[in-house]
Amino acid sequence: MSDRVYNFSAGPSMLPLEVLERAGKEITNYQGSGMSVMEMSHRSKVFQKIFDDTKANFIKLFHVPENYKVLFLQGGASSQFSMVPLNLIGKTGKADYAVTGNFSNIACKEAKKYGEINLAASSADKNHTYIPAQADLKLDPQASYFYYCANNTIYGTEWQYIPDTGDVPIVCDMSSDFLSRVVDVSRYGIIFGGAQKNLAPAGLTIAIVREDLAGNELPYTPLMMNYKTMIDKDSMYNTPPCWCIYMLGLVLEWLESKGGVEGMEQIKHAKAKLLYDVLDESKLFTCAAEVGSRSDMNVTFRSASQELDAKFVAEATAAGFVNLKGHRNVGGMRASIYNAMPTEGVEKLADFIRAFDRAN
Amino acid sequence: MSDRVYNFSAGPSMLPLEVLERAGKEITNYQGSGMSVMEMSHRSKVFQKIFDDTKANFIKLFHVPENYKVLFLQGGASSQFSMVPLNLIGKTGKADYAVTGNFSNIACKEAKKYGEINLAASSADKNHTYIPAQADLKLDPQASYFYYCANNTIYGTEWQYIPDTGDVPIVCDMSSDFLSRVVDVSRYGIIFGGAQKNLAPAGLTIAIVREDLAGNELPYTPLMMNYKTMIDKDSMYNTPPCWCIYMLGLVLEWLESKGGVEGMEQIKHAKAKLLYDVLDESKLFTCAAEVGSRSDMNVTFRSASQELDAKFVAEATAAGFVNLKGHRNVGGMRASIYNAMPTEGVEKLADFIRAFDRAN
């Protein structure tokens, strides 16, 4: 790593060093094409191959069934907050939302523009420190879909189960734990996520859409927010974010070399356990999230004093562990340990926490 | 250039080699930050500086007045086709569109979802080989705005004047001639463009919005398609396309070193003249666009036979002049010579055309 830092940013965040090095090596001339990937026509054969290979590898690694389409979009998860109701809510005019953090809350508010929204669950009563249990979900069988966010980046909680919603399709925002664990895609209607945490640079949004759900958009759905159009044009109605797609391709190759999503799932469990164990044993720190709801991606913790938190963050930064300050909604610290954060980085942070705990 | 080609792609297209080389040099560690720009939190000081400097330089180079806001968005010009009416048409429910090519035609169709559209002009009668004159514009004084596309990439035509629309604000798609010529921004309500032709890699859309026009969105306007929201959040409601913004910053530094937009305007005139002169003198080739409407960005031309066109494209490709095949709507050839295409590349292509003309 030499002059590089351990970057615990909540996103955008670390990319594998070997991926960055390879991108740097071919940045002026991609594989003898005489041009950068950033200069290629998206309609050219050489870019089409990058696109096709990346999509095929994503489908393979994430085990996407045949009746789903993988879309490479723009606008971030926040655009999906509108795109989902614009395309799905027309069926019954109603939808269920589980609000377990900041982003599901925004998604829920946005959906109210387009239909009648039932708050199926909320963890706001305890500042989103937990994930509601299946038994506590108030489901409407008339809902066009049920919506939740799999991992709450800010609060450090993560759904440990897939809700049972009967025949109601599930829509899930996986922005912050995408491809960190094996997922039974067939249990979902739509899965989407911004790429900038686990998968690629900011500017790419991936949506996995069960094909039969597309084609029911509301009449005022913008051209670029129509799943059917994007399916029909294989994500190339207009110029896609080519560089981000290329970078995703490189990240997926790296991920495959590490054992695929199955390999990531084992590594991420082990990485998170390193931190939670040292935090549970510490005298200074407590974790923000309840035990059964803890995220393997974002570890939120704090001491009893804001001054001590600030001292921790400052000393950690000086030691090369950066972006550990927690979100203002939660305070304290947050260590985001996505796929590209090496185990070594987490081990060193665990050692640092242990030493800080002893010294203070 | 050594192993690089002259890339005449209509977009994405060439970027300055020195920009790519610099990006490559700092791809694993940006200026001692210990991380790539692709890995930076968009809320970090180091990225905020990149963002602020890039925006300030854009404002300076393009002479953007103080009552305009520059937005860095996603989704391409095609998203603006919806965003414009969603934010502006509410005023009177009506808008004027001039259709002079493929993209203004799509924009016009899209706007019909949101209001009553008056076709103020169309060049479809002659397959978009010309730009209508001011006297031929059928303007509706009740229009919320007048819309046109400054340069028609496919047809190789370019507006040589800014329409006079009285008090009706002008909205202009400048995707394919952005920052190639000096523009009196104060004549416009909104100027927008995808970055992937003249400015940066695909995935960034720039919008220049006269501030008083924002805040009148239709009630079902998606969160991310609200100019007011994006103005209030300085384009960072959510994670922006950070890498593309960084690349834009590098391109703008390069542009400044070449004399800014004023410098580009002189170079681009000279470059286009090189090609139009040799084509006008040739025995084989004719230009697709009428003389007074010719684009300085996309030079469209053809011979009398499709076989000869194909031979030209094949021989040019073999000689290192790539992506010269014309769009299927026009046929023949198209040389796109955006800002980053060096004069040398155009000179060599002119020589090649002259030699081909003699030999065939």
C-alpha cells in the first residue's frame, strides 16, 4: 500500500489497488485500440465487448436468474426512489415502505408523490438502531410492491432476512451491501444500488429488474426513467457512463479472483467480526446498532464523550485510518468496510482501537 | 501520439492526451491524499476543492453571469429532455420547439407528455440539411420557453445565430458544441449538454440555469430532476459523478492553456475550414449540410456511391483515422472534430481526402 491510506469512507470508498493500477496502465490506450475507454464511442465494437462482458460477469457472480434484466443506469439510488414508483405503483396505486434509515425515509417521501403509501414498518422510534422483525411488518396485500433498504449506511444496521411479503414483489435498495453477500435474487422484484460503495466509481447505478414488472409506467414517466425503455435498449438509449462500467468490469474480475460473492461473504463476516469483537470487549466504546441488526458494511460506535470521539478520529487519521467520523445523525465513529477494504486494514484498525482503549 | 489513433467519433470522443496522462499519473494517489479521486468521499475537503475549482473555472471560461447556476448532473441530455419541461412548462403550459435533427425531435416528443407544444420550426422537409432562418420561426408569445439544439451531430448542421424570441426564455442543448465557441449566456434561460463530446468522459451533464427559472416544477417532478433542489444542494443532493467532474477540471485547465473558449473558437473555425475547403474542391465528395448551416464540429460528406464511401472509410481506418462512418440517417461519412482533436489530425485527414480524391 505504501503511500496509500486505509479509507473507511461510507462512499465513495476504496477500490482494489490492482484495479486502479490496471486502469492507469491502459488509460491512454486500451488494449491496442489506440484510445482510452473514456474516448470510445459507446456504439463501437470494443466498448460493446466491455459492456457485454461486464454485464455477463455481473449476472454470473450475483446469480441473476434469466427472467431478470441487469441495467446500467445513472442518477444514483436517489433517482431510483422516483423510478420505482413511476414504473410499479400504477398497478394498484399503493405501495408498502419499511423505513429503517435515512435513504428509505427519502424513498418513502418521494413515493408519496405517485401513490398511496403504507408505512409497513419504521425504526424511527429508536433512532434506527434496529431492523424490525418479520412479525412487526404491517403488510398491505394490495400493495404494488414492498420497499426496503438492505443496509443502512448511516446507522450501521443491516437486514438479516428477506421479508416474506406473499405475492407482493419486493423492491430493495442494496447500495451499501451490493455483492457483499449471496442473495436469492428470485425473491425480489427489483434490486438496485449505486455503485460507489462496493462496486465502481460514483456515476453508475445498477438495477436488476424482473422483466414482467416493466412496462407499467405512469404516463408522465420521464423517458430515461422508464425501465422498459432501458431494457429494450440494453441500457444504451443514450450514452451510458462508459468509464464506470469499465471500472465495474475490472472490479468484478478482481472479485471473481477472490472467490466471487461467496468469497466476499466470508471475508466480510470475518472483517466485521474483528471490529465488533474488539468494540464489545473495549471499556470505552459501545456500538450504535443492536446486536441482531448490526451491519457487516458500516460499523458504528462511540465512546461516552464527544471529546474522546474527536481524539480517536484525529489520532486514527494521523495513523492512516481516514474518514472514520460518524454521520451527524448518529455521531461517534463509523468504519465502512466494503469489499475493497483489505482484511489487513481492518486488522490494523482493530489493533488501533484496542491500543486506544488501553491508553485512554 | 505514437500508438494512438485520430478518433473522429461523434461522441464519446477524443480527450487531450496530456489530460489522460495526468489522470493516469495520479490514479492511485491524488496529490498526496493517499487515494484515487474515484475513492474519495464527495463530502471530503479534497474532493470539494476539485468540485469548486472546476465549477469556478467553467464559469470563468464560459463567461457565465452571476444570476446563473452551473449544475453537474447525470443522465445525459436525454434526461434534460424531460427535466426542462418538468421545471419550466408549468408557467403557461405551452412551449415552442425548433426541430432541426434527431435530438431536438426526441426532446419535442418528450415535452408533449407535459404540455402543449408548438412546432416553431422544422428542417425535416430537407432531411435536416439546413437551419431555419429567424424569419421562418413561428413563435408563440405565450410559450413558457423556446427550445432548440445548437449543433446537430448526426446531420452536421449548426445554428449560426441565437434566435430572437422576445421575452420567452431560450433553452438550448449544446451537447455537441459546448465550449467550442464564445456564447452570450445572458441570451439564454437554460443551456445544457452532455459532457462526452467536448468536455469530459460520458456520465456528466452540465446545466446552466438562470436562477429565476427554477422552483416552478410540476408536482410529479422526480426528486433528482428538480433544478431548484440541485441548485440548493450545489449539485450534491446525492453523490455526483466525481471522476467525470475531476476529468472536466483537467480538460478545462488544458482549454485555458489553449486560450480558453476564445482560443477554441479560432482553432475550430480553422479546423473545419480545412475539411470543407478540400471537400468543396474535390471531384468525388459533396457535403451533406447547406453552406450557411454547416457545423464546425461534425463535417458530414459523401461520394456518389456507397461502395466508394465504404472504400474511403476502410482505407481511412487502416491509415489511423477511425470512426468516420456516417450515421445511418445520413449515410456517407462524418468527421467529428471536437475541441480535443488536434489541428494536426484534421490536416492529415484533409491530406488523406485529397489523395483519395486524386486516386479514385
